[in-house]
Amino acid sequence: MNPITTLIGTAALAAVQAATWLAPDAAASKRSPTFDPVRGATDVAGAAARIDELLEAHWSAQGLRGGDIVDDHAFARRAHLHLAGRVPTVEELRAFVADRNRDKRPELIATLVRSPAHQSRMYAFWADLLRVVDRLGNQVSGAPYEHFVKQALADNMPYDAFVRELLSAEGPAMQRGNGATGYLMRDRGMPEDNMANTMRVFLGTRIECAQCHNHPFDHWTQQDFVRLVAFQGGVQYVHGDARARGRELIQAGRALRDQNQQAYRIFRGLTRGMAAGISGSGTGLARLPKDYAYEDARPNAILTAEAPFGPAPELDIAVPAERPARRGRRRSANRGRNRDNFPEADSRSAFAAWVSSAENDRFAQVIANRLWKLVMGRGLIEPVDDIRDDTLAADPELMAFLTQLVVDSGFDLRFVLEAICSTTAWQREAQAEPAPGVAAIPTGPIIQRMTAEQAWDSLLVLRIGDADGTLTAPGFDAEAIYEQYDRVAQMSVDDILAEARSGRRIRPQNPRLAQRQKLREEARALGRQLAQARRQRDAERTAALREQIDALRQQLSAGGGLVRASELPNPAPDGHFLRNFGQSDRQQIEASSREANVPQALNLMNGLVDEAMAKGSAIQSALGALDQPAAKITHAFEAILGRPPTSRERREWLSDVRRFGDEAITDLVWVLLQTHEFLFIG
Amino acid sequence: MSRSRTRSQARSRASSHVRLRADDVSRRAFVRGAASGLLGVAAAGALPAANARAASLTGAPRRGAAQRVIFLYMSGGMSHLDTLDPKPGAETQGPTTAIDTNVDGIQLSQHFPLLAQSMDKVALVRTLQSTQGAHAQGRYFLHTSYELRGTIRHPSMGAWLSALREPENPTLPGHVSVGGDIYSAQGGFLSSRHYPLPIGDPDAGLQDAYRPKTVSDERFHRRWERLQGMNEEFARTIGTPSVAAYGEAYDQALALMESADLEAFDLSREDEAVRDAYGRSRFGQGCLLARRLAERGVGFIEVVSGGWDTHNDNFESMEDLCPPVDRGLTCLLRDLEARGLLRDTLVVLATEFGRTPDIVEARSGRNHYPKAFSGLLAGGGIRGGQAWGRTDDEGREVLENPVRLQDFSATIAYALGLDPEREHFSPSGRPFQVANKGRPVLGLFA
């Protein structure tokens, strides 16, 4: 029996409930609003009013006044870009401007945050933070992880439950409902890095320095760090069921490889990712490094899990006695912690509960601050992920209110975002980014360059019109993986071998998925031929094969890749528009960028606009359907910049149309798409 | 339009000479050598004619001899034991073996057979040290010599060079990054003009650099005029640095479109045999692109090789990771030398940290190790054929001549004639040095 007693409170129970809640059937039926106020603000309008009150007080103390309220055009553009992740269509824009309803602004916000487009926009935010990738490892698909994140957004899953799931998920990574295991799988074999990432993303705390030494500026010690890592102690990146037959499968595979290459490839396809997953509920123990250099403990000593701040997790773990070191076994020393076989102690769910607790101030504060920054352009605390004990928010009272709002709403992030965007402050004129070190909160949202995703999705609106129509239900890509997992998990090793030898490839039930898989297999086969052609230095064949592969890839990305950014590969491939415009490579946390560079300018000037916006694009058809030059000019301005032209602009372009005919309208589209005004959100 | 256009035209006239000062004999010799497969593994070390000639060209380098830098960045943390600092016989070595080079007493790992035959051109630095053990921080520290902070962004050496030195060729960007993600080299607080121009895939070159044929000169200028009008209006109302940066990016893009040297980015203009010689890997072709840019006067070219974060399957991974680097780097050195460019082009190979001498047996991997690791320098006044510094028998500790990353950067600055001690001020008025007070390693120079 396990001699270690483990006490877990109600929070861990909630984690278990969250896990059930996430089961596919339950998830669909529980799509009801989750806002259940406990105390404080009770509704969006009330919360927005309180934020405005606090901001007004802040500005007046600083001798500032709020900026002017922007007109309907500017507001609609701002709201669509921030909340739907794209510019409004001309129809959406005109309908909003024509609406005589007094409350149309908060109502627009309410509609947008409940739209699928909003999930797509927020997916970009989370994928950047959580480093979502299509491949978690050589053999392991990232699709279930992506599914988990998208499903949570679709269901507006409470944020605390979302984080508990990520931190404590166990089981096969390829099995339906287990996508949250992707969070640990993402840092497979690197529990220390994973812990540093967790502290940074969810608790805004930079502790990674303490991975190797005591933090030079903050108070973190290397021991603090190891005690944190101990919560995830003993985690294995193979799920429990797989361990039993893993060895058998490996041996069967090896034997097959030597006999029958073709069958071996099918075998590998069938067993791909089958073993991947997370097992171990956490031992609550970890060792100091062997080169631990401080006097307060001996190198390689075993430490128990301990949280560095906030209410202590309820966990009672004793340090086991060390077995005496055996002599002459240096090699085993190299195995490090893998050698230890400490008993399980459920420390992972205790940790998840500690991180996501309402009592842990930093948890709610960090996400409140990140959401504020997302739509306001600057956090009340900057940087958002290096919070220290003495960190002071630009307005502590406002920060406290937003933090409480997160907690009181039941960690309903959609509600919090809706409240912030429903303020009068968010309707004020955009402000320039303040110089570093300026403490005052700007008197309106900060002007920001569109994110890569916002720019791509906005151009998509102009290119195809109904950009949101390209969004698919969460988990579409993962379906084929779940299907195969369920099927193969029930087969014996002999069955698998028999199927591999039969040479048949079983395709998914869904015809679209089956087609995709067929194309992928073709691409892989061509890839092997390409490698061979390269080895043989057959330049002609290499080039021909490359072209074929490119064509296949094009087919693989649905509709020639003209889909919203959230539907494209994670991350988009090198050289893609999204990457040029700063989409994260998903290697580092928040590695996305909004910096200008020359290729962007070249792409907009020479690549995209003349080609993509020419014949067949939504904007060209719309312009072509209009007779009057003045109407065309107005339409182009509204479609691209979200506003009608000024009278001077109208005059100038009308004169161009008189001189150059329709060519001038193409020039107009070109020019508007190059403007700073297009690329920046005011 | 008219303003920036005139400016760029003047520039391209001024630099139309370009820096193609390769002497034709040796260049032809190189191409011939490449064509007959002389850079293949079997015949490594051939090209005797070119070598002999190059030796005489190397002349007497002096400090500040380097005009430009080609910086080969091994992203992810390159294992020193399995590449430039093998420890044959040590338990920490694992299955990797060591081979002799053309310099007595210096060995490399088995994965660098080509470089081994050009060891005389190269100075190994085997005692690099970093204070940073995580990727983002380590990469930042390697490039800027400063630790990653929330309050300021420091410029990388490429950005410093672009800002402090008159460009050799004003129509091309002074700072280019090939094959990596675009943030590995930072521009920091300097103007976005000094940020690297990112080239994702060297084969594809610089995308969209040419105006569509349907758009005449006159029409393009009309468009540009209108655009300038709208942008100036916008920048007047909202004059933020990020808006200004877009203005600059467009000006630079225009200068580039009109540059006589635009073809530098087009590898298809290169002899097929030369392209083969560099290896048809992304890294190899990146090295070739770097040479094309260097000979046309681009000051700082970074070429990235990714995938060195070998926590898993370290030894198998080396078989994939090393050959393209061995081939690309060695070919680059020989080609530069044949063209007479190695004298004043500094070639650097570096990484953010090394990997643990201890092998994690369960996954046959090595973890991050900033305490002692390796890089190399060649050309630009560096004395080849030496191994600077020494680590212990297991590659764990530095025994002599430690080189902190800021010292390594200071050495690059010194080679370029940038004063590592001079203070430069950020827009917020804080003083910084190009290598954060690092001290150049003078012993590396000839």
C-alpha cells in the first residue's frame, strides 16, 4: 500500500468534474451561459460602468481627460477587428451605421463575442500563448490538443477548469476527449521547461532562471524551482495502457521492418502515436541537480513539492529514505530522476487546483491583465509575465476590480472581455503607444498594428467575402485520429500485424477526411521519391517531384488555403503570409510580432494585391456591379478602411477615374491596401 | 514618391560598381572544382591550386580587417562534444568518434570530415560560456550580449553594424537573416531600418521583389504618390514609432525593388555545380546566398540551422544535422577564399549553449549546458588552424581561456573595427555597448 497520505480539497474534485464535463457528449449539451455572479458586478453594463468610473478617476488624478468618442464607422471597425478578428464587410458596416438603436454599441459587442469568428480570433491568442503545433513529436499529432483549445473556446469553458484540465490531464493523447494532455506532451521530456512555461503563462511569474541557479533579481531559489517541478514528479509521456504492450509492438515492428518494408510502413502508420499520452498522477518529489552548488542542501537531494506563494496546496508527502548508493555504477547515475520509482501521490491535481484557485491572486490577475492588454493595447501591468512581489499596476484599484471580476464571473473570460469592450473608454479615440516608463493609462485604446491573423483574415474578407464561412467545427482534423485510435486500441498485436501485411490501408469513414488521408499518403510517397532523386542528383526529377508535392500540398489546404487563419496549419509554413506578418513559430511563448519588415511591404505591393484582388475576388465583383464611379470609390473605402472617403479623397479619385478609367479603381484598391490606416487598428 | 525614388536612384548609381572583386582565375578554378565534385567527401582537401593561391591572398590581416560578417547560427543549442570539441574515450562522449584534421593536434567529431580538411582556415573557440540556459534567453544573449529584459530590447550585432557603419551597398539592406524565424536576430531599440531582412527559404529568394508587368512605371509612380499622401496624413495624426517603421519599410522596399543588385537574392543565377557543392540543403543554399550577398556588400548575414535541441535521440540527430553544416560551411570558406573575400569577411559559427556531457540514457539525449561549449571563427583577420581554450577530459568544465558570449561578440566587433568600449545611447537615454563590455580575444587574430 501507498504509505503516503494524500489530502485533496474540493478544488481537485472540481478538476475531476471538469474532466467529465469535457467528455464529448456532455460538452455539446452544456453549452449554456456560465456566468453566475457571486458578488460584485452583476452584469456587463454594471461592470463596464464601474471600469469607466475607475478610469475617469485615474485620468483626473493624472490631470488627463478621456479622448473623444469615435464615430460609428471607426467603432464598428475596431470592434470587428478586435473581437471577430477581421474587418467588417460593407454590409455589416452599413447596417450598423444605419441602426438607430441607442444600445447598438454594447449590442454589437455582445453579438460579436458570441460568434464563431470570435473563437477564431481567440484561438490565435491562445495558440500563441500555449504554442499549439500540428506535431507534438515525430509520431504524435497535435490535432487533439488543438481540438481541446478550440472546443473550450466554443463552449466558453470556465478558465479555471480549462487550466486544471491542461495541468492534470492523463491518458492516451490520441483518444477522444484527452486533448488536454497536449499541454505536457508539448514539452515532452522537459518537465522543468514545462513548469517554467506554466508559471509564466498562467501566473505571470518568471522563474526559469532558477532552473539552473538562484534568481539574480527576484527571490526565487533553485530549491523553489525544484519544489515546483516536484508537483509533476514521475510524469511519463506514455499512457498507462501502452506500457504493457509497448515492448511487444516495438519488437513486432522491428521484425517486420526486416521482412517487409511496405508492411512496416503501414504498421508504423497504424501504431503512430498509439503510446503517446500522459501517465502518473504526480509523486510530489523531485531531485536537486547533481551539480547543485549552494550550501543549504546536498546535490541530488530529494525535495517535496511546495508552492512558492499563495495558499499551500493540501498535500502531505514524506521524503523517502535513500537507498545506499551502490559502488561502481556510475552509468546509472546518468539516468538521473528516471531511476527513481517514487509512489504516486496525486500531486498533479493538487498543483492544478493551487494554480487555478480563486485564492491564488496571481491566477485571476494575470488573465485579467492579458485580456485588458488584448483590447486596450497595453497591460495595467507590463510586462504581463514578469510580475514580482513589489509590482504595482498602473492603477491598482482598477487591476483589483478586473481581477475580482474574473473570479466573480466564475472565470468567464468572454464575460470579462465583453465588459471591457462595453465601456465608454473603449469607444474613445485611439491613442499613440506611450513611451516606456510612462505610468498613466492612455485615454483610449492604443493604436495597434493588426496581428498577422487579423491582416490575413481581413484580406480574406476582401478576397472571398464570407471569410467566417470557412470555419469548421472544432476537432475536424482530430476525428480521423480518434477513429484510428479507437480501432487500433482494440486490436491485438497479431491483428495489427495481419492488417499491415495485408497491404490494405483503412481510411476514415468521413469522405473528406479519407480524401485528405489519401492525399497525405501520396505526398509522403512522393517525398520518399524526392529524397531518392536528391541522392541521385537528378535535378530534373527533383524539380518535377517538388512541383507535384507543392500541388498536392495546395490541394491539402482546403480551398487553396483561402480559409481563416485558425483553419490553416499550426503554425503556417515558413514563407506564408501569416509568418511574414509575424505569426508565432509556436516555439516560444508569445513569439508573435507586429514589427514592420521589407518582405511585408513587397508582398502587399507586388504579390498579393494585383494578383489576389484582381478577377474573381469579392471586392472586384462588388465594385464591378456598381455603375457610378463615386459609388465604387465609397465602396472601396468602406470595404478596406471601414469609412467613406473624405470629400477631398473623393474628388481626387474621381478625377483619376476620369483620366484613367477603371484602371484607377484598381489603383485605388492597391493604394488603400498599402496604407498605414488599413494595417493599423484605430 | 519622387523624393525617395531620386534618393534610391542616386544610391544605385553610386554603388553600381558593386563589390565583385573576385579575381576571375580563382573563381573559375573554384567552379571547376565544384563541378568535378571536388567538395565531395571522398575528395575533400583537393583543390590544391585554389588553396595555394588563397594562402598568398590571405596576406597580413589587421584588426578591423573585416568588412562584413556571415553568422551561422545553430539554433537550439549545439552539442559541443559531438561537433567541435570531441573527447574520445570519455564516458560522456557516447558513440560519437573523433577524426584528425589537417592541423596537427586538433580533432573534430566524425561528423565534420570536410571541415577537418579546412581546419587550417578556422579558429575553434572551445570555451564559450553563457549565463542563460533557456532558448529564448540564450538566443537573445548570444545575439545581443545582454540578458533578456522586460523593459528594453537590445540590438543584435547585425543591427549595430548596420547602424554604425556606412553601408558598402546602400541599395541593399545592411542586415539579412536567412532560413530562421525572423526574430532570432533583433534590431532592438534601433530604427527598424537596421532589423534583419528575413529570407525564409533561400531557394525561393526574396519574394515579390518585382512589380507586376501589367503596372507601368508611370502608373506605379502615380499609385505611390497617392499612397504617400494618405500615409503622411495618417502619420501626422498618429505619429507612433510603429507607424513610422512601416513608412521606412516601404521606402526600403522601394529602394530594393530598384536596386541593380536585386539579383543577389536569386540563386538560380548561380552555376548548378556550385549549388551542388554547397549541398542542396536549406542551410547549404543559405550559405551560398550569404556569399552572394557578402560579395555585393551586405554587412551582416545570418544563416540559421535549426533542430539542434537534441533532448531526444542526440546521436541519431547528429547524422542529420551535421552533414549540411559541414558541407555548407566548408564550401563557403573555400568559395570566399577563392574569390579573395575571406580576408575581409568574418565567418562565425555559434549557438546559444552546448549540451550536457551527461547523456540521458532513457532517451539517448543531452540537455542544455551553458557552462562550456564551442563555436568557431574564420576569415576577417582571424588566425586559422588554432583551437582556443580547453575544456576538461569530459567536456564539463573550462580549464583555460574562458570566453564569455559577450567576449565572443566583442571579438566580432573588434574584427569589424567597432569599438567594444564605446557607449551608445538608446532613445530613452541609457548607455549601451555593442558587446556589453565584453573583451575581445586578441589571441585569435593573426
